[in-house]
Amino acid sequence: MGAYDNSKRIFYYDVLRTLAIILVILSHTAKQFSYTHPVGTFDWCFAICFQDIAVIGVPIFLMISGALLLNRDYKLKDFIKRRFSRILIPFIFWALLHPFLFMICYGNPWTLTEYVRIIATSEYWFVWMLIGAYLLLPILNSFIKEYDLEGLAYLLILWFVFIIILKDLKIDFFTKLVSAHSLGWTEIFAGYFGYFPLGYYLSVKKFRFSDKQMYLIGLALLIVFTLVNINYTMIQSSHADKLIYYGYRRIVSTLQAIGLFLFVMYFSKYCENNKDTIKNRIYSFFKDTYMSTIILSISVCSYGMFLTHYFILYPLGWVTKNITPIYSLSPAYIPVVLMAITFLAWLITFIFSKIPILKYFSGAN
């Protein structure tokens, strides 16, 4: 039997969370490979294809949080205590260790200033952003409960307009406005926070299309805008002779994320309602066999895996520089390195989660 005899979990959210952490690790792995190959070469192009597919990992994480946490009844004190204990305690533990690893692997100076700088500006930016977003979620939750989908649609239209204007359309007036008020305009109107209401909206909106049509629309969005993303990266990077890609808060990567979210959610719904199909057999392989246990375990450990995968990624960089050039190998090895990093990050998180004291630092929940 699979892990989903438990009615308290929603399978496609665990699938999405599992894909999200794998994509995040893939993004960081592929980027390391791209740095070791000249821009424009076949190996470089191969590596950045992985990078542009993986860029949607962070948006998917945020969209899942929005789908699960918004329009809920909870007391503000209980929400902050429960959510922040799950985020802050593991983050503090691994963030305090992280600078030591960084300085050892990359030869940074061993000073207090450098230690603090690494904590504040390193790859754990995602957690700093998440903390800020969670502080605002109760306000967004109240807004949605008050104005429902109509108010949510207004909020999303505003967000989409500003991601296009501020990020993709080079309008002189708005460029100057962003320069003058970067924290306010960029982060509030076109920042990461929009992914929370977007995830909730997609999870509850009743579209006029069938489940099959919706998952095909999602798949088409994912494929088309991934190709657009890859094309942009190749052209812009060739001109600049360095890696340049859309990043997270852009309309292209947002549409990629919407595509994956819709595809997984509606493919799951379609298969649940159409038992005697080949698609359902594929779906059942993942939901009703041992594979569901793997998906569930990775999903539960995903936050801890984000915190710990740097403890494998950085040492591999040191090995590449000093012993054997792992990241200089053909990008065909990216899936192999990805599997190794993913497994080890999961193993660290899983082992920590089973030890009485260390489980509070594991990030598994």
C-alpha cells in the first residue's frame, strides 16, 4: 500500500513540494556546472537548460504555502508561534554553521565581519524572504477572507502588471522609480509575495475547462515558457559573456511555475476520476506503491533539505578545485550529481528528525 491511505494529506501538494526541492537543488547544481564551461559552448548550453527548468523551484514552494495557509481560521499568536518555530529553529542552527563551511570551502577570511556577512547575504536569502512573507501572511489571510476571489483577482492583476512593468518592460519612468524606491516598489508590487495568493487562487478557482484540458494547458505553459526562458538565457548570456537568466520574479518564470502547478494538480484530479486509463496506471505507480512513501518523505524533509544541501554542494566545489574537477565534467553528469546531493540532503534531514534532540533542528515537518 502507498502512503496516501492518510486522508489528512493531499497527494499533489506533496508531489509539488518534492519537485520543488529537487528543482532548487538542480538549479544550484546546474549553475556550478555552467560556471566551469565557456559561455556559448555546447556543454554550457546543456547546463543552462537544466538551470532554466529548475528556476521555478522557489515559486512552487511559495505557491504551495499560499494554497495551504490562506483563507484559514487561526489565531494570530498561534499562527506565528507554530509557523516560526518550524522555520526559525532549524534555520538558526544551520545558518550558524553555514559560514564556517563557506569559509573552509571557498577560502574566505575568518573574521566576525565575514561571518555575519555570509549569514546575512548568502544563499539562505530564501529563508529571510520567507520570514518576512510569513509575517505578512495573516494580513493577506484577512484580506482574502474579507474580499474572497474578487479581491484576490484584483491583487493578482496588480502583481502581474507590475512584474511586467518593473521587470520585463524597459520603461524609463519605472526604471528610475525602481532605482529611487527599490525596496518599496520592487518588493511590494513585483516581489516574491505574489506567489502566495497565486498558489491559493489556482487551488480554489473553478475554471470552465475539464481536468484534462487544464492539465494540458498547464503542460503547454510549462513547455512553451521554459523554451522562452532558455532562449532568453542563451541570447543574453552570449551578449554579456556571462550567465544571465530571468530569475524568479519575472513573468516568464511565473508562467512556467503556473504551468507546473496546474499540470500536477489537474493531472492528479483527472487520474482520480478516470480509473481505467493508462494515465491512471502511471499515477497509481506513484501514489499507491512504495514510491508514495519516497515522495512523502522528501516532501516532509524538503525544508531541511534546502538548509542542508549546501553542506554537500560546497564541499563538492572544494573537491572540484583541489582534487578532481567534478563540476568541470560534462553536464550529462548533472542528473547523477543531483541525485547524490538530493539523497545526502534527505539522509541528513531524516537522521536528524529521528534523534530526540536534533529533530528540532532537522527542518522536517
